[in-house]
Amino acid sequence: MLMETVKLSRIVMKLTPDMYPCLKSSELDIEIVLKNGLESLEAEDALDIVKYSISEYSKDALLH
């Protein structure tokens, strides 16, 4: 199994570049561990990852 760690910005630029301007730089810097690597992702996967990552990032920000 290929595990790959990439920044959210890389996922967005590869699969959903139109979303890039909508995200904060702090969100784009979130590191994501991909179970099967970046090449296995599709656009709908990217949208799910973006939604989940922002949700988790926001939750952490509220706790600080």
C-alpha cells in the first residue's frame, strides 16, 4: 500500500484548481495522508477531503 503525505494545496491544484482562490493559505497548508497516493484520487475525492479538512481545521481553531 502506497502512503503519501501531501499538502491540501497540491490536491486542490491537481484535481479542483478552481477552488484554490477560495481557500485560506492556512487551509492549503494542511498536510493530508493519502492511503493510496495522490494518483488514485478523483475530483469528487478532492472535494470530500477539502470539506473534511476545513471542518477539522476550524474545529481545532475554535479550541485554541
